Amino acid sequence: MRRNDLDICADILQVALSGAKKTHIVYKANLNFNIAKKYLRSLIDKGHLQPVDGGYYITTTKGVRFLEQYRELVACAQES
């Protein structure tokens, strides 16, 4: 089953919870670099992800809230 945009964003935010470089995000979220670049830019623009020194990205408080709501939605969908 293909992942949708929300699934991919959630995967990226999960990987970056404690900070991660782009390469780590690409491999852990199972993306290619071009796709990852697009999603990283979008998540940064929306305030869900923050670039930090050394090429790291970290999930923001807003991103953590997104992850929590995403997990609740997935859990509800699986109950049906």
C-alpha cells in the first residue's frame, strides 16, 4: 500500500524527534533525496520541523502535536 503525504510527513517527524541529518531521515523514512527535500521544505515552512546547526533537523512542538493527532486518527481508522 502506498503512503500518502500525511504518512510520509509523520515518518519524517518521527525520525527527527531527537534530531537527525537528512541522510538519516532519507533512509529511515524510506525516501529518495529529491522527495525528502520537498517534504523537509514543506515541514519547515509549516513550522513542524526546525533546521539546526550541523545539518540536523528536529521536530518542533507543533510537529509533535501533529504526530500525536496523526496517531489518534490512524488508531480511529483501524478500529473501524
